[in-house]
Amino acid sequence: MVMELGVGIVGYGFIGKVQTYAYRSLPMFYDVLPFKARLVGVCDVNRKAAEQGMEQAEFQCCATDYHELLKRKDIQVVHCCTPNIHHKELLIAAAEAGKHIYCDKPLAINAPEAREVLAAVRKAGVKHQMGVEYRFIPAVLRARQLIDEGFLGRVFSFRCQYLHASYIDPNRPLSWRLDRKVAGGGALLDMGPHPIDMILYLLGDYAGVMALTETCIKDRPVVDESGRRAAVEVDDIALLQVRLKNGAVGTIEASRLATGANDELRFDIHGSQGAISFNCMDPNWLSAYDCRDADAPIGGRRGFKKIETVQRYPPPATLPVPKQAIGWMRYHVASVCDFLLHIAQDTPTCPSFEEGARVNEIIDAAYRSSTEGRWIDL
Ligand SMILES: NC(=O)c1ccc[n+]([C@@H]2O[C@H](COP(=O)([O-])OP(=O)(O)OC[C@H]3O[C@@H](n4cnc5c(N)ncnc54)[C@H](O)[C@@H]3O)[C@@H](O)[C@H]2O)c1
């Protein structure tokens, strides 16, 4: 039997549009699903944005106050796409209204708020999932399979980076992402959840962190006609050394000042038996190095091999066919589909808000480490 799931999107800015596209395109990417997602309501404090959402995606209703969506019985799923500061209040209210919730990262602006959200969803017994779509790239799914199979042997070390060049222009004006009151943090809180979550997913939990955060461009223009500049309150770059509970050590970097980068999430993982390497700007391939390959004569077959993960999603994905090149929007479709499948089949979600809250704890510890100049245990 096909379950009807009415969806309410809160925040119709950049990611709100991306996620609306994901829900709308589900029936095209998957022929057979145990649910039917319907776009019921869109909310944005900016009325024009809410109305645009209704027009673009044919939602049944729009609102400027998300409580209007929470009151509706035909909405079972609430998707949080607002700036970070609003996450806690919305997520707790949605849980209390009995809605299943998907939250685009980060879960909250800090660990105490994340714990409040976690307590609310546990009490309400609703399903909850984080939007960290890079987990849903076939190359990353394959990386996790290889690690689970023991391909790497003992993992010694890794590096994982998430790099943007979005703020290298010192005259780019201040935005909510640079306002500590709205964003809660800088590159570490905005971009850090992706590489921190990636290592959590691939290699397991963290044991300690030693971090350095830096604001390189100290002031920027204010968004008004005055020509005035104001201080930047948050970090542009975060560099973390981390220790994992399994003994592996590594580095994580989040930067908005990585000149030449577009949207670059990449990792290298080195183990006693092999290594893997990935860059989401080249997302059709997972590179794998196998120490068991013969290295003679003249190097034998030893060396990094490109595994063609392309678009080889497991069923029930049907479109495009597996050989066709993959792109960023597709990961969001896969992630949202995964969440709705868990609701329809009543199975545990992953990554849940538990993992989202853990990422907030690691980020809080990294900020503390940067301030105090010492390792923080986790
Ligand atoms: N998963 C990802 O890869 C990814 C990518 C981008 C953004 N995000 C996350 O999504 C969230 C939004 O980021 P964005 O880039 O879409 O920002 P944005 O500024 O483009 O859009 C935010 C929208 O939310 C609206 N809004 C603000 N307060 C609101 C409230 N209380 N109720 C309803 N609407 C409200 C704004 O008017 C705006 O239209 C952030 O938490 C960000 O970290 C995740």
C-alpha cells in the first residue's frame, strides 16, 4: 500500500528550492516507491519568497509563519531550510506537532541546543534525518562498503576538506552567514558539518580535537547604502587535527577562502592494506589503491584505480541509467528519498539527529580548542 506523505518546506531560499526540486522529482527517479510525496505547504518569512515557492512548485498553500504548516493534518513531514538560528525553535515545535523532520545541516547552532532538539524528537517519537547529502554519492556509498569489508586494513590517517572560494572578495557584503547571531558560527559551523559528518560516517566516532580557526578578512561592507564596513564576527577558515576512537588520526579543513575551489568536498584515507581518495568535483569515480596488487614486474598492476561508481545507485533508483554522469542535485534526491522510505517502512533513519547532535558537539569542542589552544577530548 502506498503511503501519502504531505511535505511542508520551511525557508524557500537556496536550499529550500533545491529540496523542493528533490521532492518533486522523486517519481521520475524512482518508478516504484512505497510512498507518494505531495508538496502541501511552503513557508518563508519573506512573503514574496513563499508566494514564489507556491507558483514555482505548485504547493497547495503558503505562509509566512511556520505554525500555519504545523497545524495542517495533511502535512506529515516538515523540512527545515531556514538560517541556523531558527532551527531549534522550528524543530522542537514540529516534533511537538507530531511531524517527521528533515533538517538541512547543521542541526543547531551549538551542542546544548542540539540536545534540546534531540530530547524533543525522542519524546515525540517522530522520524528525523539530517540533510548531509554527500553521504548519498555512489562513490561515497562504495567507499563505506569497502571500509566495512576491511579493504583498507587498519586505518592510519586521513584528510578531509570542504573548500569554497565564496568569500575571497573582501568587498563581498556581510550576509547572515557572517552574522554570529544568525549563523551561530563561521566556516566551521556552516561548512564543517559536511567533512566532520563524512569522517563520522566512513570511519566512526571522534575521541579528540585540536583546532585553529581564523578570520582573515576582518571587515566587510554592510548591506545598505551607507558604504560603511563592519567587523566580521565569524571564522573564514577552520583547521582541525582529530583523533578517532579507532586510533586513526587525521585533519579536517573547512574554508570559504580556498581560492580556485568551487564546491570541493574531498578526502584521502590511508590504511595498512590500501587507500581511497575522492573529490566531489569529479564525482563519478572513487580512487582506490590496493597494496595486495602485485608491484612487479616494473610496478605490476599497483597504483590508484578509478572505480566507476558513476550513478550506480542500488534499487529502487531507476533513472537516469547507471552509466550516466552524476551531479549535486541527485544526492539531495537520494537523501530525501532515503528519509521518506524510512518513514514508509518504519525503519531507523541515518544520519539521524543523534549524528547531527554529535557533529554539533565536535564543532563546539573545536571552537573551544581554538580559543583555549589545547586538545579537547570528546
Ligand atoms: N545541505 C546542504 O548542502 C546545504 C546547502 C546550503 C544551505 N544549507 C543549510 O540550509 C539552511 C538555509 O540556507 P540557505 O542557503 O538556503 O539560506 P538562504 O538565505 O538562501 O534561505 C533562507 C530562507 O529562509 C527564510 N527564513 C528566514 N527565517 C525564517 C523563518 N523563521 N521561517 C521561515 N523562513 C525563514 C529566508 O527568508 C530565506 O528565504 C542553513 O541552515 C544552511 O546551513 C544546507
